[in-house]
Amino acid sequence: MPNTAKHARICVVGAGAAGLSAAYFLKQRGYENVVVLEKNGRVGGLCCSITYKSRSFDLGANYLTPAYKEVLKIAKEVGAELYSEGPGQVYDPFASQPNKPVFKSIQETVMQGTDLFTYGGAIARFYWERSQLEAILSVPGFAGISLHPELTQPFSNWLAEKDLSCLSTLFELPITNMGYGDLNEIPTAYALKYMTIETFTTLVTYGAGLPLGWPKRFIDGFQRFWERVSWGLEVHFNVSIKSIKRGATINVHFLEQEQILDDFDTWEQNLEFDYLILACPLTLDVLQTFLDLSPTEKELFQKIELNPYSLTTYQIPNFSMGTPVTNVIPMNQEGNPWFISQQFLDNDLVAFYTRLPWEEDLIDWKNHASRSDRRDEVIKGIQATMQNIGVELDDQFYSYDEWPYFPHVTSEVMQSGFYDRLEALQGQRKTFYVGGLLNFELVETIVEYSKALVEKNF
């Protein structure tokens, strides 16, 4: 077990939601020597925000619901303010014709093929079924999930077993359109970890067009929220870790670049720590570049899959989508946008979320030629979609980013005991793991897990 002395030296690798929340909770418990190493020149990880025409736009994590209890507590402490986003709509690419786009309300879309009595009854049954699983799913992490095969099967199977398939389109909005995969791909445990009672209530009321004020966004953007958190922590930017050797102590060898006014300094450092918290991507291609992996770590981390997506923004003057959020359902093939966001209808920046090929070889992720080809296909898909809506776009986008999103395992791997073996690694070789893989790729669940790990082990 870790040294509970408050002077214990702790290294956190990664300044995203997982790393910063772990460091934040360690500081709350009185730990004085916590160092966060970040490879980029900013904090936030997949929480990425930009400013355009004096407005903050999220290019990564975006929404908060009443389920974000831990994040909302931290936001209150650091003074990060929120606002409520307006209603959403659905664009139907298959019913639309050139210059005659078909837009529908969310309620109309999710109830297609059913009736109000059937739909209302299914909502009530979901509340019951989800409440019966609260004792299992409210515990941070997935230890013991293999003992519940009904939760390791694909979500679409679970819905069918519970006679809830009429809610499939409703669940596609936050699950599939937000990058977590088709309902017949995502294991039920992931989907229900996300879909808490509070989040489901927000989904239903938002879809019905009820003005209850949720979901919300940070006024200054999600990344800026994490910047506020980082102000009270020791974070080193532009760090290139060369090696981490774990023995009696943790030896971290890295290069660090720092800019002071117009001067750039780069220096090499070797620091020793008592404990290591890995809050970076827990994929084999990342970890094997610097970490002395054990055979068990190699075996487990090579099983991780990703759902990569891209986020592209365009400046489209004198245009309005009509609502801040436009879901594309039924979804077109990969390469076309599945979600369109115009955060501020009086601002001409429009964001397009596009899922990239799920079989993408991680090694090729860094290959410039492959990235260029993917980007060209994404742009073509956006142009085709907007042309159908009646807007001609050229190739000059405003920003383009690719995110290796949603680290997860398949239903079969989950059922085989993956998470029991992963949790058993916590604390071995003075190493701990946090992040989306451990408790689902959602900022709130990531923060919940970091808090639970710190409270249990420190």
C-alpha cells in the first residue's frame, strides 16, 4: 500500500481529466509533492476549447448533466460558470433531397415506429431496470463485472431482453452519435454506466423539448475549467518522457521544454518518485514507448480498442442550423458527419463530428499520409451533407482534429475477466491507473474513479 506520509513523491503522467483530478484529490488530502507531467503545451486532454469571435467553443468534451456531481463540486470551488444550451433537432439524410433538407424534432424521431403508450411504458421500465443495477454500476470501476454476463453482452441484446428496443433510437443520440459505437457493439455495462437515472431523465426531458436547463456547458469551455483546476497544481508542460523504470523507487527520465518570454529552454531531467499514476492513454502503442511494461500489462493493454473520431469546424457566414445541436439519424456511413454543433446561432463557426474507421491501425495513427487521406474523406462527407442542406462548402476548413476516443474492450474480453485482472494491477510496482478505460470515457466517471482511487489508496 502507498506511503500515507504527506511528503510521499507522486508522479502523475497526463494532465487530462484523469490526471488533474487525481492530483486535485491528492492535494485535498494533504499530499505536498505531486508532479504532473504533460506532453502537450496545454491541459485538458480530450477537453479542448478554442476562442472564436470572443466566444468559447468546445472541440472535445462538451456537456454536463445533473449526474456530474463531482465535476460540479469542483467547478463551484474554482469558479467555472455554466450556461444552458438550447434545444436540439434531428437531420434525416435519407429523407432529404438536394436543397430540401428534412429536419425533425428529437421527440418525433425517437418515437418513430412506436406510440406514446408503448414509449412511456418503456421509459418507466428502464427506470426500474436501471435502479435495480445501481448497487453494481454506482461503484467506480468494473471489478466483478464478469460475474454479470447480462451486463457484458451488447447493449442492443440487453434492450431486447428487457423489451426496451423501442428506446433504441433514443439511446443512439448520446451513445452512437457521441462516439461510443453502435448499440450492437458497446457492452451493456458501459452504456448503463453512462446512462444514470439523472442522465436518462435529462435525455428524456431534453428530447421532449422541456426547458429544464440541462444539459449545460462551461461558459469558458471545458478545457478552461481544467486550466482553473491546474492553477493550484504543479504541472510541467511540453514533457517528452524517455523512460520510466520501476523498482524501489520510480525513476522518470524526461526532456522538458519551457518558454519564458522569448527564450526557449530544453533540459533533461531524472527524477525519483515513490508512486506513479498513469493518466495517459493506456494503449500499448503509447505505453511501450517509455514504460517498463510487465507481461501482464502488455497482455491487457493490447486488448484495448478505440473509437477514433474527427472534429472539423467551418466558418459558414449568414447561416444558421436553427438549433445549437443537430443529430444525424439514421446515421450515414462512416466518413459522413453524425453530429453537427453550432454552439451560438449568431456565430458562424459550425462543428462537425465524424466517426473514423473503427479498424484504424493505431500504428498508422501518426502516419501523416494516412491522416491526410482520412481528412480528405471527412471533408468530402461534410461537403456532401451540407450541399444536401443547401450550403456549398469549399475545402478551406477552420480547424481539423482527430481524437483516439473511448478506450474500451469488447463484450467477449469484458466477460473473460479483463477488469478483474486490471484492477488487480492497481498498486503493483507502486503504479496506479486512472482514466476512461477504468470507469467509462466520460469526464464525470473519470473524475469519480480518480477520487475513489485516491481515497482508497492514499
